[in-house]
Amino acid sequence: MLRVKIKTLVLFAFVVLGCSLAGARNVTKCELRQQLIVAFKSLPNNVTVNGLTEEVFLAKVVCHAERLSGFDTNAVTDLSHGTGKESQENPSESKSSESKEEDKNKGKGKGKKNSKSSESNEDDVDVILYGLFHLPGNLVCSSTNSTSLNICGINCNKLTDDDISDDITCVVTLINELVTKGFMAKNSKELWNAVKELIGGDCQKLDHYFSEC
């Protein structure tokens, strides 16, 4: 009887642990690359402009995810009113907090990392960055905490679970919106800033970025 109770308790512990971990995971560079290759096939051909080859464009997007979220699907950073406060939900705190600290030291508008932080200061807008790609909540998703354009038509919680298909679809939506509509797109400034962050920043010299893949 005692043995049965112990087995039951062990099983219950595994169930609880499984539920607590179900909402987040760390993806690999090669896994993300492969899924983006498939997703980016739906983008217009002129998306790889300004001298970016398809492979370098892909590498910049993946590098962006690695730099800001550490490939953590549950990463969240709160930049409300320029606080730069790191969410407790983000276990990749070292990378994100380090980049924000460099931004703070360099001054408004001078640092390359987290450029949206300085811009949100200027416009006094609450910005929370969600998920694998650190997408701005005030632009791409809806939440109970703030208003949003919700371009991607999803709840922000969808960007912080272990299913990255929503995140990838949202990235494709942002790029496609900018490429097809340009400055005619609604809130083109915010849209451009989000896409610029995806393919800009400190991700340079990426010729061998996918060498292990």
C-alpha cells in the first residue's frame, strides 16, 4: 500500500513539473533557421534588398532572436516608459539586461541594442517586448495591460509559449506589411522600427553563422 502511494506521489510530481515547463522552451539556432526558411518563402522577392542575400537576411533574424531572447520562447522585457525592467519570466536575463545596460550607458539614441527602448522614451509609450523575437506588444499583439494595434491579430500570451509558429507568422506579417505597403502602411514608423530591429542591430559578419547547421 505504501509503495502504491509513493508511486502515485512520484507520478503527480512529474505531472506538475511537466505542466510548469510546458509553456516555455529554448529552441536551437538550426531549428529556427529551418522553420524560417519555410516561412520566408511566402515573402515577396524584393524583401532581400540593400545587398542582403537570402542567407544573410535569415541569419540576421535568427541572430536577433539569439541576442535578445537567448532563443527562449518565454522571454519578456518590460520597457514601459524607458524603465528597461527585465521581466521575471525571462531566464535569459544576462543577455537582455547586459544589452539594455549598454544602451543606458551610451545614452538615448546612441546605442544599437534595444533601439526601441530609446524611441519609446521619446514618444512616452509603454513597450513590452514578447517572446523569441522580442516583438513589441503595442504593435503586434493584444493584452489586458495595454492597448495595441495588434497587427498580428493574436494575444501576447501566444508569443511566450513553446509553440513558435505564432512568433514566426507574426514576423512574416510584419515584414510583408512593410514590403508591400511601405510608408503607406498604418503606423509605418513603428512597423519600420520593428523590422529594422529584426535585421539590424549588432548582428554583423554572419557568413559562417549557420556553419553548425
